[in-house]
Amino acid sequence: MFFTHIPDKHTKKKMFFKKIPFLSLTTLLISSIAQLPNFSSQCLAEIAIFDHPHVLQTDSGPVLNPNNFLVAVAGPDQLADEKSKVFLDASNSWPLNVATSLVFWKQLEGPPVQLSNPEDVRPFFITPEVGPEGAALVFELTLATDDVTTKDTCVVNVSWGNIQPTADAGEDMLVKQGDQVFLDGSGSLDADGEKEELHYQWRQTSGPSVVLSDATTIKPSFIAPYTLHPADTLTFDLDVTDKGGLKANDSIIVNVSWEQPVLEADAGPDKVADEGSRIVLDASKSLSQPEKISRYFWTQLQGPPVTLSDPTAVRPIFLTPSVKNFETANLVFELTITSESGLMATSKTHIRIDDNWFTSFSQEAFVVPLKTKGIGFEVERGGRIVDLSPSRPPTDFKVRDQDIPYGLFDIKIRTYKPGGEAPLKVYFPDPVPEDYQWFKCGKGTGGTPVPISAVVDPERTTFTIFLRDGDASDEDGIQNSLIRDPSGLGGPSIFLGNTLSKSRKFQPNSANPENSPIEGFGGRADFSPKKLLALIFGRFTDFSGPSNSHNPEVNNLSTSSEGWKWLSLQFGPALPLMLLGIIGFISIVFLKKIIGALVSHKDNP
């Protein structure tokens, strides 16, 4: 068996799934034609293959292959400075299994650069020196199995002066067969140039072939094709190039249907988050009537590349990447939904990533902010972290703060193949004492902390833990390209079975993840602003003399500093200024009242 369907080389990030067509009417027609004289079985195969992209040819003829779904995703378009390190990223290709698939990168356009490894899922290169106009580097990703080959491209604009353009292919459309359809790229922009100086190039990437009136104009037109299918989907890419050569890309879907179904993709609201945050994309509000949604697919269009937990999930998860100091990064994601008949719709969501003011350990490390510093996590090879959240110790596992100074983490790593190895590097802001070890504590260990061997650097600020999908280091023990590792840094007392035994206290200033944007991190789980008010009230009542014995919780809070720590964490360095402002405001109010009282007394002796 060999594959016969090779999608267009620009399946681009917007649409990858062509429907599995209805065979009944087409098969009947082909069967009738096959009865004609001089009509060979080879002609029959060619017709079937042309009409059905998911048909494979075997020795006995063409057969439908419903599992023939492979998507090459070359990652988002990126903007980079000259002489900077840039990663290409195929980790969101689906399904990704480097054990059975060929991954290959090739540069198509731009000043030549040297890729670290063209067969790597995430190769890197150093951007070249460019002039004030900049340069656009275009790369092609090929993903191939024994049955299917798919390709995708991405653009890396290198510039220090010229601003890259913005492409806008217009809104998705629903038309009828025979309608004249006008594509519209007039929403494209060039921030530092004239729109008239932009060069437009339209290209059909999927669906029954049509002829554009002029593929280089802003608004080309075509006639919606007549086919035997009740519904067809056509996708078009728009490439926009400014006078300096920088590029931008967008796509549009044109659904051709006899009926008027309801199909609305909803990628969720735009968001703002700090680097190192846990983000959940949400397509749950997407709508399809009367048919159901048969497939979801998420792709990243712009920004530093991230790896999604599952690009086909309704609510995939990812961790926000590091950004440069005092800068932001804008990530754009597109959701594509497919109905049961093969019609498609798209929706975009934007996420702005802000600097979290913590020093990054490396370009690829996810930095989890703690109290005053941060702890970093990075997978060296073989996969990427797709989820990182706090993990609570088992109920019968009683520990003190110094026993697990940085807390426990539930780490999820998506590997590039089932059973793959993924070395995890953990960066600490302070040297770790020699009697502290990295340990695992989850269902796989029966809730008992089990020390894990790690390679430790001489300064004891970096631990490297070797994890493998499906072995004892993986919580589920299944080779499914997903490693789950509930673990953390622990002191000697937790391995002795007696948390009250004396051990060297290790409580770095950066410990206790109380100010982390990762969902679930915080101080006491039951602390809240309401209790903070109770704390403040308790403080004032303490000053007046009576205790709060009738409310032990308030009394306990008022005799601790937890509430004030919480307040400090909420406002950070601005807290002293805020307090001074409040004191100043109160002072002015009282001063005005005093002056008013004196003036009133003078006027009315």
C-alpha cells in the first residue's frame, strides 16, 4: 500500500481537515461509468482518488481510509532581531510520533541560515544580519508516514527597523454552488508604509479546484464549483509582502452548501497573562446545527512558539513562554471546527504575555514565580512541558514548610513519541543543601515520598531528572506520549517517616509559591480578602483592649502576619505608596474637618 493523497504544500495553519465525503452518489456514478467500453480500472482509481482525498490505492483498488489524518504544523510566524536564536516548532503537528514519522525542515526563501538539525522537532538557528528593510525567512516542514505526507510553512521576519505587515483575508463565508464569490484582502495593513505598496498573493490550499480572476489583486473572484457533494469546503491563503520584503499570512474558508447550516467557531475571549502562567483555551461555546462538531483543531498563528497539551481538545492547556525584560509578547491562536458533513469555521483569540519581573534561567525555561524569586523548569529534549500546576500532598502526608520548601508540582510533559525520554531540568534560585533530594509523591508511589536520582550541578542550583513515558517515573505508567510527574524538592525528614524529626531548616526567601500566576498557587487555601478585613478589624479591637476570644479564627489571624503577607503579595512594591496615599488622604480629610470646625467656631463664638 502506498499513499496517493499529498495535500498542497501550503496547508498552512488554518485548515487541515478535508471532510471524508459521502460516497453513495459518487460511487454510483463511478460504477456506471466503469461499465462503459474501454474504461480501465486505472481510470476508476484516478477518479476515486481525485474526488476523495482520504482514499488509498491498494492492489484491489481504492479504499476509504477514515483514519488517514495527519497534520503538519510548522508553528507560528515570528518576528526576531538579527543575530538572535530562533526556534522552529513542529510540536503541535498531530498526531506526532517521531518513531513512525519523518520530520524534515527546509528553508525556502530568505538569506540562508544553518539549522541545528533539520530532522529535529524543534531546530534552532541564528538569524542573519539584515539591513533596515529586514528580511523574511520562509521554512517548510514536511511530516510523512508510510501512508501520508503533509507540509506546512512558517515565516520568520528578521528586522530592526521595518515593521512587518498584517494580512487579513476577510471573514469566512457560506455560499451556494454557482455563486460568484469575492475574496477581500483590503483589511491588510502596513504600519510604516502605504497599503498600495503591499504585494498580494492568493492561493487555494484545499477543496475542489477553482480559477481566481487575478491571484495578485486585493479582491479576486471565482465561481463556487458545482460538485456531487451536498457540501464542500474551499480554503485560500493570502500572502502579503511589504516593499522591504517582510511577509504576513492569513487564510479564509469558503463553505459551499445547498443548505444553510449554523456553524460558529468560538475561540474564547482575549486574555492578558504573565510569563510562566497556565492558560486554558476554550472552544466550548462553539456551535453547529443541525449537525454535531466532529473535530476541533487549535493552531498558533503568531508569537513565540508554545506546545499545546492536545491541539484537538476542546480546552487545551499551555504554559506562557518567557519574554524579554520590560517587553510583552502577543500570541494569536486560531480554532478550526469541522461539522459532520465537512464544513468548517474558524475563530481567533489573542493573548498578551507580560514580563513577570523574574530573571529567566534560560530562553526555554518556564519560570514559576514564588515569593521573591522563581523556580524554573525546562525539558532538554524529547518533549515539552504542557501543564504545570501545584500538587497537594496526600492527606496522610504531613509536612512542614521547610520539608518541601518550594511545594509540590504536578508536571505534565508531552513527548514526541510513545515511550520517549524527556530529561527535566529544574533551576533553583538558591543553592540546595546536600541532604535535600528531588522526590516523587503520587498515586504511583502510594502517597509515599520516593527519592529520585538526579544529576546535580556543583553549585547545587540545577537538578536534572530523567523521565520516561510509561516507566516508573510516569504516574500513569502507560506509553501514551504523556508523562505526568507529581514531584518536588524534599528535606531528609520526609524520607524518615517522621516529619517531626530534627532536620536542617531550609526556608529560602523565594520559597512558598504564594504569588504565582499558575492556577491554584497561593498561601493558605482558605484565606480571602474577607478574612483580611476581619484581620484588620481584629487588629483595631486589639488596640482598644478587648480580645477576640469569641472568634478564635479572627484572633488567630490578628496575631499572625499571614494577612499582611497576603496584602503585600497582592500589591507588591506599590503597597508602601498605596498605604502612604491612604494615610495622606485620611489626614487631609481630618485636617479639613478640623479647619472647618475652627472656622465655624470663629464665625460663631
